[in-house]
Amino acid sequence: MTAAIAAVESAQPTTTAAVDAAFAPAVRLTKVGKTFRGGAPVLDGIDLTVAPGEFVCLLGASGCGKSTLLNLVADLDAPSSGTVEVPSGRAALMFQESALFPWLTAGENIDLALRLRGLSGRRDRRAETERLLDLVRLRGAYDKRPHQLSGGMRQRVALARALAQDSPVLLMDEPFAALDAITRDVLHEELVRLWEATGLAVLFVTHNVREAVRLGQRVVLLSSRPGRVAREWRVDIPQPRRIEDKAVADLSVEITDHLRKEISRHGR
Amino acid sequence: MAADTDTSGPAGDSLAHIEAGLDALETSAEPESSRLKHVAASVLPPIAALVLILAVWQILYAAKIWPDWKLPGPSQVFGSLKDTFSEGDAWGAVGHSIGHGAVGFGASVAIGTPLGILVGRFKPVRAGLGPILSGLQSLPSVAWVPPALMFFGPTPAMLYTVVLLGAVPSIAVGVMSGLDQVPPLYLRVGRNIGARGLASVRHVLLPAALPGYLAGLRQGWAFAWRSLLASEIIVQSANLGHSLGFLLKNAQDANDMSGAFAAIVLILAVGVAVNQLLFVPLERRVLKARGLA
């Protein structure tokens, strides 16, 4: 919408994985493998690059190691092999449950992230918290306790907390899976709006094909046990998209067929 | 408002309206129950139970199954209670015992809390001390009175030793279980937003463990109070002054059953008062803020 965003958007179609790699990427995984003690490998030989400002959806069935992969990028776990690069340092992470701290109010949850980020002035933090609440359209919710908010509102506060970390990379682990369809639809729109406004690189994990196509510029399909990159699609449908769009449905059918094939390999 | 913007599709402004509508629909105002009703609901049942107990007691007394000196009636015990207060013994004894209890409990919290964190967070310490703490918890603290008396003589140090040995294990175990109940997700979120090491303990671990800790404190107080009274009843000395235990033992020496009952009523009253005026409101406040009560 702004000039900067437009530039990022128009630049997207021309960038390929090879070109991305030449510039500093937002996230780069090289031949990443992960094996937990005594188990079969969960991830194997993952090569994945997310360009600055790019929206990538990671799609896969159970056991493809989607969450494990996000943990590696978020530095909550270390890879068994290969390298994980996040040149900006830390990546903000959002979960399926909002995981807001119940002993703090909505505003204090965001404030804590600002404080741990090193923002010292109480007044500055208050102003920034109000700005972030406003950004996720929860003006006036500063003093609300998490349990007083609906699931969708909690996820928006969690999103504001993630934005408070001021990291150029946002990792999302099925953040809307527990929400009802209407709320999810609204949050899809909200997320795309915020992504366009902030220029964040988003790595969004989901098992919902339609959601992946609705949101992402790129959809990466992971195979299961071990998780490998099976295929990827560039989604050239312009935003704003709707989950009901025919183009979204058509691509979803194609991707679902591949996903089914991946899954049925395990039934033999 | 929401109806006419619903159809306009995904445009920024209408999205705000839809979101506001969803928010309004999905959050209902919490019903503010009246304070009077709440007080009535929590005060009336115990009063009714108390009246029932007194009635049964009065019936047993009136039936004359046992002589007066074995089972005095409620009115006689009430008379003794009044006498104790009018002679000035009661307030002194209550104050004395509460003073000892508060100091002993305070020291137990100061020792039990770090001990619980140590045992809860470090595996080797837990493997070593965990079973010992659980064992100590099941040991009646009155068992410590004879050795403490031999070591310290009839001094306040003896009282505090028995109180500490009674209360510290239960507070430490409370801290431990509080820490165990912290959802790992909170720790991961904490790490992600930058809380590592001490910051993680301060901003995530301790606040998350607070409800379990408060339950441990409550239990710790019960143990402290019991241990204190056990030693006060067994050990009588001018060094220890006129405590509630002294009052009870004195009644026994005078073969004064209603005096003994009066002392027990006082001991009970202190226990209930501390619980209801300190621990219950504190726990309720913490749980309510988290939507757990």
C-alpha cells in the first residue's frame, strides 16, 4: 500500500531462490537435519530460504516436523546437522495457543516483550504498547486479562507481543488452528494487512492447504517421517485474496493431491 | 452497523468493523455478583454448621451420659472462655503464640522457598533431597520436641527448631510442585521474547509457580502452628511465657475440662482466622486474576 511495500511486492515475482541466496536472506536453512535422541530422523536435508519481507507457508501432514523446524529457526532447539541462519538475530514466534501469561494483563504481556527487548523508559513502553494494541485493533484492551478475551482477541494480543520483539522475522506455528472459521477468516485478512504494513518475513506453518494458499507467496510442502521439502509452489494470486476465491481453490486442489500422495506413501 | 459493512468484502475499514463486531459478540461482560451475596454464601454455611455442632453438644450434655467434669456443656466452656479473657490471660496467650508462630513461619518461608527452588530446578539435588523432604513431611513434628529440648533446653530456640522442622519441608515441597506445574510452553515463549537465565526465573518461572507456592505456604502455616502448639503443650517454662499451650496444659493440671476446651477453642480460632483472613483471600485474588477462580 505504501511505496515501500509496493516495491517489495513488485520485486517478489522476479526473485528466485538463487537470487535470494545472493542477498542476505531473512532465514536460511542449509541441509538441516534433526534427530531426537534414540529416534528416527524428524527432519532430513531441509534447504529453505525465506527472503526479507517474504510470506512463506510450510505445509505438511502430521509428523513432517513443521513445529520442530520452527523451533530450530527460533533457536529454541539446535539442528543435528546442517546450519540455520537468521541474520537479524532473533525470530519472533507465535503458537497455536496464544500462550499469553495469565498473571499479566494484555498490555503487560506486550510490555514485558518490550522490556526484555531492552526498551527502558516506562512511558515509551506504554506508548509503544498502545500503538501495537491499536495496530491489532484492540485499543482499550490494555487492562484486560487474557481469560477475559476471546480466542481471536488473544491471538491478536499474541501477534502484538510478537511484533513488540521488533524482529524482521515472524514465525507462526498453526496460530489460527484453534479458532472458529469466521474468526480465522478475519484474522487471515488482518495478518495480510499487518504483513503488508510491516514488511516482515513470515514463515507460517499449517496443515490447512486452503489457509496456506490464502496467505502465502510461496507454499512449501514437506513430506513426513522424515520431513523433507517435497515440492513448492509460487502463489501468484494477487492480495487481497479470499479463501473462497476460485484461483485459491484450484491451487488448493493441486496441492492437496500432492499432499495426499505424500501421506499415502506411509500407508503402504 | 456491522450488517451493512459485512457485504463490502475485504477492505481495510470494513475489516475493523467486522473485528469489532466479533470481539463484542465473543466477549460477554462478567456478571458482577454482589459482594453481600458472596459474603452471605461463604459465611452462613459455617455458622449453620457451628450451630448444629453446639446443638449436638448441648443434647449430649443434657443427657448426662458423662459427669460435668468429663463433658462440660457449651455454656460452661463459654463461661471459662469469658473468665480467661477477663483475667487477661487470653489476649496475652494468643499474642504470645501468634508471635512465636509468625517468627517461626517467617523463618520457615525464608528457608523453605530457596530450598524448594533448589530442589525443584536441579536434578541431582532433587534426587538426593526430594525423598528426604517427603519423608520429613510425614514425620509428626512433635517427635522433634524431645531432641530439641535436650539440645536447647526450654528456650524459644527450641520452639523455633520444632516449627522449622515441621514447616520447612512442606513449604519446600509446595514450591517444588508449583514449579513442576509450570507449563513448558510459558518457558519457551519466555525464551523467545528474550527471558533467559535469571530473567526467565523472575518474569516467567516464579509468577507461573505462584498458585502452587501459595498452596504450599498455606500448608506450611498449618504445620508451623501445629508444631508450635505441640512444643508449647509439652514444654512449660518461665522462658517461654504464658502461651496457648501453657493455658491448655494448665487447665489439665487443674483438672479443669471446660478450661481445656476453652483453650482449644482459642487455638482453633487462631488457626481458622489466619487461614481465612490471610491465605484464603490471597489465594483467591491470585487465582481470580488468572481466571482460575
